[in-house]
Amino acid sequence: MLISRPRRNRKSAAIRDLVQETTLSVNDFIFPMFVMEGSGIKSEIKSMPNIYRFSIDTLLEEIKEVSDLGIKSICLFPNYPEAKKDKYATESHNPDTLYLKALSEIKDKFPHIALMTDVAMDPYSSDGHDGLVENGEILNDETLDILGKMALAQARAGADIIGPSDMMDGRIGYIREMLDDEGFTNVSIMSYSVKYASAFYGPFRDALDSAPKFGDKKTYQMNPANVREALIEGQLDVAEGADFLMVKPAFSYLDVIKTMADNFDLPIAAYNVSGEYAMIKAAAQNGWLDGDKAMLEMLLSIKRAGAKIILSYFAKEFALLKK
Ligand code: PBG
């Protein structure tokens, strides 16, 4: 006779629920959203079904809806027309700019929402890179000043969490000091600590029209083959004052999430990126996968690996399913 029968712990839904180790809650999610100029706009992103670019007015309506579903944190990204872009990403810290206006209106109407921003030059850069380009090179230290101005402008507009996604060296410390000097000691920083040069950002670059005009991002984003480097990035970010450490993308990097969770005590976040969303959506639309089940399994695996926080385009659908 068999003494040990692991199946006994799977024999009913009640027992399965009792022994379930990992659970997902709407509290775990940050919902990334896109804003563009204009009014009355809700424009679907082709490669991201059911995800839209909103003008500020319709964005506020959508935030009301997701907030009613229990989502308490959002992250905002802007889409700018080519005419607003330049080499120095000047528009990013123009006080009248779309992005900053959107942030302050959101904070004004939804003070309870944790509002996260994006700090990087790419949405505003005529080169489509996250840093300042000179003779085909992405300059590190010269970029820091632009990122600092951007972060400060976002803090002034009401941001709760600043999200540097640029991967320049030293930017967390630079931004922390600039925020503190101006009295924004309570504004948090979620560092995109471990961000890989990934093919899974494709649909996001469609959403922003922000693909690099030349080359790739391999001199600043990490090589997908490496995990030891993640520890170096994490150590630097802790020392420089980060409040959260993020791994991005998530699904092909579960081992990296686990390594970060095992080695750092700060909360670990993972970005379930646009391409991961698009894969499930495309397969589901073809009838090749059960979209809801695949979504839940993907999200659960990211949490199981060690991410407490998940940035995901699925956040609203997840909240709707749990309603
Ligand atoms: C750029 C940025 C990117 C994403 C977030 N911030 C793309 C990139 O680095 O090219 C990707 C998010 C996604 O794919 O969902 N600063």
C-alpha cells in the first residue's frame, strides 16, 4: 500500500484552497495606463487588445472605473506627437505639458490613488532612446540632469512613486538627492533595477510611438543571459535610496525575480510587460488558449517567484474577474 498520497491534498476545492500557498489580490497590482493629447479620445492600441490611449478627460473616467473595481495604484505613460520631441526631451519638464497636467488632475480627483510615473527620455526624445544621444552613443552622466528635472517636475505635479525606467548608472541616487533637496522626502522611488533589453517591449513602443530611431538599447538595458548583474544593480539601488526594486520583463525572468526576492529585503515588483500581455491576447483571440486561465496562471507564477507587486495590463481584467 502507498503510505504517502499527495493527491489527498488535492481531493476537493476546499482542501485545495486550504493548501494553496500563493494568492493574488487586487492589492498586488499597479495598472499601467496611457495618456495622449486631445479630448474625448479612447484609442485602442492595435497590438494590445482592450488597452487604450486616453485623452485626459476620458482617462479620468477610466480611472474612476478601475478605482471602483478596487485598483488603488496606477502608473501613467504619455504618448507625444513627433513635433513635441527633441534631442533633450525638453517637453518632459515643461510645466504645461500633457503628462504633468494629467498627473495633477489625477491626484486632484483621486487623492487616494498611488500614482506612479515613468522617468526616461524615450517618450519625449527625437532619438527614441532613454538617454541623451551624442554621435550614436547614449551619454550617462549628461542624461542624469534631464532625468532629475523630469522626476522633480513629476513630484511637483503630485506623483507618489517615481519610476526611473532608463537604466542610466547612478540615477536613483541623483534623483533621490534632487527630490530631497526640494523637500520631496516623502516621494517614493520604484527603481526599474533589473531591466533587460527585451523583445517583449514591442507593443509598448507601438503605444508610445517610441521605438529607437537607430540601434537598440543594449548599452544600457541588461543582457537577457545574465542574472549575477541583477545583484549588482539591486545593491546599487538599495544604497542609492530606492524604496522598491523592479524586475522587467516578468514571465521569462521568474528566476531573476526569485534571486532578487532571496537577496533583498525591499519589496520586489515585476513588470508583466506589453509583449507578455499581447501573447496571451493573441492566442486567446485565436481560440488557442483560455485567455482568463492563462492570465491567472501567468500572474500567479510571477507572485510565486517572489514579486509582491505586479505591474500588469491585466490588472483591470483581474479585478473584474474577482468582482
Ligand atoms: C521605456 C519603457 C519601456 C517600457 C516601460 N518604460 C520600453 C523600453 O524600454 O523600450 C516597456 C513596458 C512594456 O513593454 O509594457 N523607458
